[in-house]
Amino acid sequence: MDKIHIKDIALSCIIGIFEHERHKKQEVNINVTLHADLSEAGITDDFKKTVDYKAVKQKIMGLVENSTHYLIEAIAEDIAKACLEFDMVEKVDVTVEKPGALRFARTVAVEITREKAR
């Protein structure tokens, strides 16, 4: 499987389990790897034969910026489901980071991998 990487999508959303986290949007950083067969696109140079990664990014932005989840695990799951809705995407790796979530740590991250059911 070939891969398309969308790196460092910086967004803000309501995220966290503590009361003070439920009132002000916080930064999250998203990385996505889309697994798809890109050979036909490479051979034909036809954008209709690849994944529309701008559409993927826009879908992710809409999901995350409107999210009020408590856990970054839940955001990652939503993103994975949305990415798998794109026809050519067979598998997706999603990493969601929450900078500053822990004192003395730059970030905390969750990484998940999901595949289309066969």
C-alpha cells in the first residue's frame, strides 16, 4: 500500500476531562497517514485517480474544531472513521497530540490504526 501523509494540522477544540478544560478551546496537533493504491495516479498523472487530500484535511478540520470530546482517543477514532469513508483509503494511521497536557512534557499523543472491514 502506498501512503499519503498529512502532517501537523494545528487545530483548536474543547478537549479534556477537567472542568477548566471544558470552557476554552485548546490546541491539538493532528497527523494522518492514508494507505491507498496510488499506482494508477502515478502512471496517469490524473488527480481523479488519487485521494483528495484537501478534502480529507477539510473533513478533519470540521470534525475537530466542532468536537467537545473528553479524550484525544475519541477524536482520533472520529478522524479515522472519516478518513476511511474516502473510497480509495484502505487503512489510516492517526496521531492526535495535546501539547501541554502534562507538566514537564512537551506533548501527549495517541496513535491509532484502523482499516476498512473486509
